[in-house]
Amino acid sequence: MKKKLVSFGMAAMMAASLAACGGSKPAETTAAAGDAETTAAAEGAETEAAAGAEGGTLKVGVIGPLTGAGAAYGNAVANGAELAAKEINEAGGINGYQVAFNFQDDENDPEKAINAYNTLKDWNMQMLLGTVTSKPCIAVVAETTADNLFQLTPSGSAVESISGDNAFRVCYSDPDQGRASAQYIGEHKLATKIAIIYDSSSEYSDGIRESFVAEAPNQGLEVVASEAFTSDNNTDFSVQLDKAKESGADLVFLPIYYQEASVILKQANDKDFHPQFFGCDGMDGILSVDGFDKSLAEGLMLLTPFSVDEESSQDFVTAYRDAYGIDPLQFAADAYDGVYAIKAAAEKAEITPDMSTSDICDALKTAMTEIQIDGLTGTEMHWTAEGDPQKAPKAVEIKDGKYEMMQ
């Protein structure tokens, strides 16, 4: 299993790099690569997909940052989707048809995401899993809505990421995360005075902050400091930490990604500032940061729908580790669930490859509101007509370098 999946994954990533650099080969695969070496698998992926298309193949495009600052998220999505697709194809596909996946790199850039989308349209994509991050997703959803092409983003959390009636998401929206965080902190009486450190240049971070601030008074919480940084100034957090400390905050809310959070925890420790830290799903991955002292994350709490240490995740985690040699981020679990949601909806709607893209989209719009799946990121997961998932939030605390589920 390891050799198949690793060869397959490397083939997809290599082809994606070629496409991103101006090469002519897309990052295409049917998730059925054999035991051949990487080069042979890369060559065989296109051949299999082309052969499958002649006999009827469902084509799913995937867009995300495979290179650049957001590559950890994009590659996690690519890997999670790949594992699910391989399982599905080996079990007979969707409605008896194999599924071909084409991964395209957007480098977390809206303009490049549009270019990736157009590349996938040239490939005759019928459904889109993506994009991975919110800014590109907002740009692409305008295109998919105009084209009436079905879109399911695993992790585009900004409200505008699914602005069309053709678009759905696996993850929680930013407002949902901010509101749920405030409710969890209040209901569990974790603190009363809250400082927030957030990225004002990120729709994800600012959207969570905004809804948290709105909900805080309802939970008896006082926001005593709200300090911003931007993507151009995200290495020195002395000013933000000093203001949080001076405010008397007993909890610092970090609606940010784990890379910046790891720096904040280090600098807070240097300042002998030890409040309760609390994050959201973007915090997942902090224990994998190279050179980070994991003891600094001891006691860190975060809302996340997925944990590598959760008993129900172990089959997936084992398969992922065997395939890629690393632990999966929540983004991988989102993508894995996304592929299975597409499968469930496509089977409900009796989708076939000979249907037009628009007809597939219309059928899936209805089917997505009628299915329910038990996934890695939630049980009895179902979707509203507005495209948002309905599932219970989970909280974890880091203890001894591992996630421990909280009540």
C-alpha cells in the first residue's frame, strides 16, 4: 500500500509542478496507480485517465497551494483526496465509474487560482473540490457559479467562499468558528478577560475575530485587547504580546494559522507571559513545525473537527502515515470527507459521465441537502441549501505533545 500511494502522490505532485511552471502535462490521475516507479507512474496517470475517459470517467478537479507559503495545506488536501479516491476506485468507483482527479497549484493566489480553474475546464472537469484557502476560493466561486459547475471546498471558510448556490463546504465557516469558540470558552468558564491576536490581512482570521467579538458579551466575556498583525509583519509579536499582558487578559485567543502561532508561543514564553492560549482549526499542525519546542504548546486548546489521536481516526491516520510518512492535518481530513460527500451525493443523484456539467451541478445541488455521512470531521454530517455543514464542534487540548479530546 505504501509504495502504491507514495508513487501515486509523487506523480501527481510532479505533474502539478510541471503545469505550474508552464509545462504541458496536468497533475492528473485516476487514483489507481500501480507499483511502478515515480516516472512510470507519472506517465501512466495520464494514460489511465485518458483510457478511462473513453469508457466513462467522472472528472474531479482540485485546486490549492501545492507550492509557496500555503503548501502544507494544499498538499494535505491533495493527499487526503488521493487516499479517498484510491479507496473509492478500488471499491468500484461511483455508480460503477472510475473517478479521475486533476490537481492544480494556485500558490494561494486568486489570479493563479483562476488560471488553474481554466486549465481544469480545458480538461473537461465536471466537479471541483476546492479551492483550499479563502481568497482564491472567493475568486473561483464567481467562475463556477457563472458556469453552473458544482464546487465543494474542503477548507474555504470565508462566508463568501460559497456565495453561489452551486457551492458547498466541508469545514465550518469563519463566523461559526468564532461564535463556537466564544461559546466554548464561556460555557466551560475558561476565562473572563480575553485578548485577541489576529491577522487583519486574512479573511479567515479577521472573520473569526469579528464573530468572536460579537458573541463574547453573550458569554460573559470581556475582550480587553484586540491586536492585529499582517502577512507582511508576522515575525515579531512583541507589541501585541505586551498589550495583551498589560490588559490583564487570562486567555489569548489566536484565530490564526499555526506557523505564526508557534512564534507567538515562543515569544510569550520569553516574556514570561503564560495565559491560556486558544485557537481554531488553523492551529492544527503546530506540533509539526520544524524546530518548535512542543512543550511551549502544552495546555494549548483549539477547536478542530479532527484529531490524529482520536480513536475513530486511526485507520485514516495509519494509511496516511504509511503513504506520506507524516501525520495528516485537519485539511487532509476535510478533503477525505469531501471526496466521500461527492460520492454520496453523486450516488444519490445517479450521476453519470455522459451528463452535462450543468446537469450534474443541478442534480448535486439537491442531493447535497439530502445526504448524511459519518466522516473524519463529524458524524451525521449534512448540509444546508446555503452550503454549510451541520456537525458538532470538537475541542482538544495538547497534553504531553498529543491531542486530548475535551468535553
